[in-house]
Amino acid sequence: MRGKAYRREKEARAKARASKQMKLLGFDAEDITHKSTGYYAETRTPCSCFMCGNQRKYGKGSRDVELTRQEKLADIQEREELGGK
């Protein structure tokens, strides 16, 4: 089991990486604060627009996106419960 020092070091590396990415993405220097860097390091998706959000929700169309194995199994089970339609 690892301690607090490891977690703090890992968090510091994630914040440093996030800070570099924010600079590459064109954030202003005044926008890159300790709080915003921590937020970006944790989430990596600053908003939920169609470009940043989940591709399963904002893809070309919900029918164009391949279903996961779990979703396929749920559909099969649902059809069987409804009478095999």
C-alpha cells in the first residue's frame, strides 16, 4: 500500500501535465491558476460540448456508434422478457 507522499507526487505530475496541455490548447497565462489546473488535471474535459463530451452521446448519431457488449446483452435480455420480438 502506498502512502500520502506517492499520491501527492502523482497529483503534482498530473497537474504539471495538465498545465502543459492547457498552454498548448491556448489558455491564457492568467487563466492557468492552481485551481483551474487541478480541475483540468482531474477531469480533462472542461465542458460537455459535442467536441469535448462523450462520443456515445454526441457522435454522428446514436445509431452510428457501436453498442458495447453489456448493452447488447441487455437488449437481448429485454427482448426475451418481452416475448422474443
